[in-house]
Amino acid sequence: MSANQADFPITVMAVILGVSKAGYYAWAGRQPSARRVADAALLKQIRTVHLGSHETYGAPRVHADLREQGERHSRKRIARLMREAGLVGASHRRGGPVTTRRDREARPAPDLVDRNFAAAGPNRLWVADITYVPTAAGFLYLAVVLDVISRRIVGWAMANHLRSELVLDALEMAVAQRRPRDVIHHSDQGSQYTSLAFGSRCQEAGVPPSMGSVGDARQIDELAST
């Protein structure tokens, strides 16, 4: 009613909606609850983190980022507020383009992780993956490098192609931002990661590449999309 009172009298709208004028004014003058005020403040922080991730973070990553900032809120609450606000992260959707194709001629790096997706500290294990983002003009491809401990994206790149430059750009950002010394870069055996250019850059940066078996692909997928 308040949104339309410039066009229609309160009395008329009250009759149409079947409410009393006194009831409406009582509702309009009511102060928002402390919970609603707190939710509004938290949603503002969530929006800042979500925009800072270029709208790629889902609730788990937003939750982890806020915890690093000293904010203590449950993941369920953050997920609820994001859902109500229509905020979603990049995800792997069924029926979309295939982002992982193996090059039968290339030799994958050894598996240094052996499905043990745990690390002793930050910048010890990164997992990398490629997802897609549907747009009105077609699909864009998003390569991410995720730190396993913090669940933060430390490197990313977006393009309209799936060439090796996509994952190289994501790696470059991660290396420039974190300057790691003893990190392992783990991925699937997609042709972008098994390319000579990617292997050479990993060697130059002192970042040993690790590539899982076919059975690891789903676990990497889940880690990178949560």
C-alpha cells in the first residue's frame, strides 16, 4: 500500500484489500525487529563478498570469506539470505557444454594428492577446475583456482573459449596474489591442464602440477563449486 499511496488514497486501497486504515497505520509505524535489522546488515556484507567474487561465490565460499573477516554466522543463515536475495554462484549445470576433454597424446602429471583433499595450511594445496556461465550471448567459461583450506578463489579467468590460455590466466593470478612456495596445483586431466604451455608455466613458477584419475573429477568438481 505504501508503494502506491501516491496514486491511490489509503482509504480506497484499504477497502480493496479488506484491511482497516487503523491496522495499516499500525503496521506502517511498527519498527523492524532486531532480527530483520541484523539480517539486512549481514545481507549487505554478503552482497559485497558476492560482488567481489564477480558473482561466482555460493553460500559456502561467502561463509568462509566472512569467517576470515571475523564474522561468525551460520552457513544456513547465509544460504537463506542469499536465496531470498536471488544471489547465486557459478555452478556446474547439467546439459551444458563439456569443459573437460582429454588429449590422448598428452601425458598427465602424476597424482600427488591421491584423493586426500586436505592441507596443513593455506597455499599448500590448490584445486583447479573449469565451469561455464550461461549468458544471453552464449556461454562464457570460468577457470578457477581454489585454496583447499580457506575455500577461497585465489585465481580466476573468464573467456569465451576453452584454450589453454584460460587456465594459464587463472594460474597467473593465483601465483601473483599468493606467491606460494610449497603449493600443489591439482586438477583433472583436461587438455588445458595437460598442455605443454601449462606444464612449462607451472615449472617456472615452482608449482608442481598434480592430476587426478578419472574418478577424481567429480570430487574436484564439488570442491570448486561449493
